[in-house]
Amino acid sequence: AVAAMKATTRTEGILPALETAHAIAALPKILAGAHGVVEEWSADDEVLVLLGFSGRGDKDLAALTSFDDVQPWESAR
């Protein structure tokens, strides 16, 4: 969740709340078909992802100082 939060901030300029960052972190697994959501996406499937952001990440900054060593996702570096 912390890596997803940092990646979203770096790529989108949005500091999501930590609760929202958990949903962001789950997206790659959902889209990959993990956890029994779907067996496998075919090339013909269209996927629309809608994720509502709620809360503010600035209130979580003090608590996140213990995670300073966590890097954003590779794609956001």
C-alpha cells in the first residue's frame, strides 16, 4: 500500500489516503486475474477500472515515516 501510495503521488500528483492506497495496490492483482476474480483475461476483453479516491494522504504522513525505505512501484521510478 505504501509503494502504491508513493507511485500514485509520483505519477499522478495525488497523495491518496492510505485506505485508498490499499485499493490501488490490489489493482494489478485484480487485472491479472489473481484471487479468483477471473480465470484469465482474453485479448478481446475490455476492462474498465473505476476507483474512487476518498480521504487525504497528508494526514498519514507522520505515520508513514517508518516506511521511508519503501520505494514506489518500479514503473513510477
